[in-house]
Amino acid sequence: MRDLSILIPSRNEMFLSNTIQDILNNIEADTEVIAVLDGQWPMEPIPDNPRVILIHYSESIGQRSATNVAARISKAKYLMKVDAHCAFDKGFDVKLLTDMQDNWTQVPIMRNLHAFDWVCECGNIRYQGPTKPCEKCGKDMKREIRWIAKTNPQSTAYRYDTTLHFQYWQDWKKKQIGDLVETISLQGSCFMCTREKYLELNLCDETWGSWGNQGTEVATKTWLSGGRVIVNKKTYYAHMFRTQGGDFGFPYTQSGRAVERARQHSREMFFNNKFEKQVYPLSWLLDKFKPVPDWHEESGKAVLQQVMEAGEAFYKERGAPLESLQRDKRIEAALSISVPVPNKTETFFPVPTKGVLFYTNNRLNMKLAALVRKQIAKSGLPVTCVSQKPVGFGTNLVFKGDGKSGQANMYRQILMGLEHMKEDIIYLAEADVLYHPMHFQFTPAEPNKFYYNGNYWVLRLKDGYAVHYNAQWLSGLVSYREPLLVHMRERVEMIDREGFSLNMGHEPMTHKRIAWKTWYEYEVFNPGVANIDIVHSGNMTLKKWKLDDFRTKPKFWEESTGYSVPGWNLAEELKRIDKSA
């Protein structure tokens, strides 16, 4: 049994060979390709590879039927249907399989594919499109393959209007937080699910006809049967849109009337909740994503009311509590054109992933270093370690800098780690700070704000004296990855240009001495138990030990001796560490 079967229905496809070769170049799992030659032999030779299975029909059976033939041949746990004019990210299959859940339909980011240019001997170059003479000299032009996944746009949010016609949804894209995000519908050129779910839900139902409205069918069946439609932003595919007619039109000859019949079939099925596997009505899905353009506007009132009433009938038939329906109030609320955008980030999107970014200059006493790493490991989170020498901790990246241990390299190490990491939420962690597990339980409420742990004790290793006061340390910074990455890139660029200065400050956004191009607000959180900042001989920053040392007196001042810190029981371990560290 293979991990994944990629199903490619193909007819009138000039780039089938390119697509298959691209897949073979980029797969990293146990993945195969099953291509159905639907009433036509390929225009270019198909790569001869044991991972490629070809099925030929002398007469066309249609795109949906061809996809189903490939699905039935597959023995893999997962299926991925793709069009025969696509390019893919390196390791896209592993990236999708790693995050996959069995009740999901999953897709990568969709980019546009620049497959070829038309080139004339006179020097004229024309972007891909139908065959026609050169506009400058009138001669025939030659097709030259480019096969470039364009970086813009990067589509992750899709919907349909009240006719169930596919639409992009930019406003929803702005709300998508993290790497794994929900979308109400799909673009039908690519989707992935388990083979079992594909067959159970009949995701390429041939009663829809040969082609058309497939994204709507697949996504809506997934949602209404209790699954989720997820866009994985850790990887991408690039799709070439054949919309210009001639020999660059749709691969399957399909009249507008046939496409509308497919769309009408979707309306009949989903408006009236006739899908036999559904556990939710369509009204539930629209309510989950509301306000949905067209639907929750004046023009969509009549259709939405029809769908809402059908949803009530569905619930009543299935025995849902009548008090949860409240017909008049539900319909009135659903039909309001002034529905505010709900603040439901936690329920709209998957739980964000978390990771620890640990950075060190490798100049710490080994026993102290081991104690710090032991505490971080208690978080249970993946650790990315950026060190100046190899260490056996987490995913270890070695920073090949100038060998110095100053602040400039520290920020360069942080940037290196951020550029490598894929987790949504990042906890910065320094090599001489003991982190309490409660620190890692904090989750930022807003994606574009920095959060600082304000609960710290500073402990002097040589004698066990410790003080506590309100402060914000870089080592206690927690943030979503993207804004932190934006800032660290700007900070390192300034350091490379001007060098590090104290005027820049250590803690981003806690002062306004620097007019950063991108500004973020910050907030302080206070877990029940403090972190411990260990002061030793190798510290890069000085600490203050008396209230008189402060020009502005801090709040919540406390003192302790004997390596004793509230909430911790590490006195004996700390005493045994070499005090010269």
C-alpha cells in the first residue's frame, strides 16, 4: 500500500507529461501517479517510471468518471486529484500527509502556473495563450516551456455565491490565521482526502455530469458530512488556467448549458439537504462562515431564507431540540444585512501550532545549560535550537557568524530560527533562563501583537540572591511567527547597516526611540509562577540588584536568598553548579 495516489484525468492536455514529470521530481513520500488518458493518447511521451500508471480509453468517459476509475485502482490510503496542467512544491506530498486528518479534505496554497511563452524569431515574446501568428511580423511562433510557479496570487480562501458558482474570497483570507486554515469551498483543480472518504462520500458523483462545479461538490459534501476543508499554507501547487479559447480552452468540451446543469444539480442537492451522508444542513455551513458575501446581503435574502427553512426542516426530521431552532429569530438574524463580522477566531480555525525558538552562544556552564534545556523540554513543544556550535537539542541550526557573542549575533540567530520554523506561535527562549511550564501554556489572543511574560525572578548564581519586579525581557517574548519575522528582518537589516546600539533596545516595541517601518503593539501577561533569569559570569546584559539602582522604581519588588524562588524547587541543583559559569 502506497501513501498517496495522485489521480489525473486527462483529455486534450498538452502538458500532461510536464505535470507528471514535475510530480516525480518533487514527491518525497511513497507516492504514485495514476493518469487516465480519456479518449486520447498523450501529446508528449509520458515518463517511464514504476510510480506511474496509465489507463487509456479509446472513447471519452468524462472527467468525473476518469477520476473515479483511477480512485478504484488505487490501493493507497490517501488520494489527491489534480488537473493535468499543474506544478508542485518540493516535498508537497510529505507536507500534506504530515498534517492530514482522516475527516479532512485538504489542499495546498494555489498559485498560477506560467507554463510557457510564445517566442518568435523576430524577438517578440508573448505570454501563454492560444496558437496565433506573431503580432509584429505575422510569422508562426514557437512554444517555449517555462514551468514557473508564480508567487502571486497565493489563493487560500474560496466560496460560492447564491447560485453555487465558485468565487474567490479575499475578505476571508485576511481572517485566516496560521498554516492550517478553513475555507467554505474549493477550486476543483486539486484536493486530497482519504480513499475511504472519497468513495464513501462519492466525491466525484457522475450524476453531476462530466465536468463542472466540482469544487462546490467536494467541499460541501465534506463539510456537511462532519468533516473540514483545510488549506495547508506550508506548501503549494501551481495551476494553469485555460480560459482563452481555441487550443487553450477547457480540456473537456463542455457547453455553458451543461455547466449550468451541474450547478443546478448542486442547488437541488444542497439547498434541499438531499445528500444522504450529511449530518448538517447547508444553513449550518453558511452560519459558520457568516457573513458570506451575496448570501448575507439584500440580494441574497430570498435564497438564504429558502436554505434556512430547509435547514429547520432537516433538524426537525432528525430530532434536533426545538428550542435550538426558534424559527423566526433564526431566520431574522440570518437575513439581516448588517450582520457584524463575528469574533470567533478560536472556532473558525484550527488550533495554532506552537514552537520554541532556543538560541545560545554556547558559552554556558554545561550543568546549567542541561538544566535549562530540561525545563524547556517539559513544555512538550517542538524546539528549534540556533547555536554557534552543534548541540544535541531539538532541531539544531548552527549559526556561522563571526564567532562573537554580542547582541548583534543574538538577533541574527533569532532571525535564522524564525526563517526555518513553520509553527504559528513562537516562544523565544534564552540559554540562561529557567522556564516554568506555565509560561508555555499562554496563547496570544491577537496575531499582530507582541506578548511579554512580566513575571520574572533574577537570580545571582554565585550566591543565590534573587529579586523580583515588573519587567519585560526578550527571553519572555511570545508572538505569532509572521509579525516577529517581519520585525527581526528589519532589526537585523538595521544592525547590518549601522551596528547594534542600546538605543535600539532589546525588547521590540517596548519603546518608541526607533521609528520602525512596521509597528506592533505589545502586552504583558503574568503566569502564576515566574521564570528565573540566571545571572552568571557570561551574561551579555547587566542586572540591577537594589531599588536604589533604578531611576524609575519598579513595582512588586521582592527579595530572596538561598537559591529560593516561589513555585520552584531547584535550590539544590543550582547550588551544585560551578559558580564561575
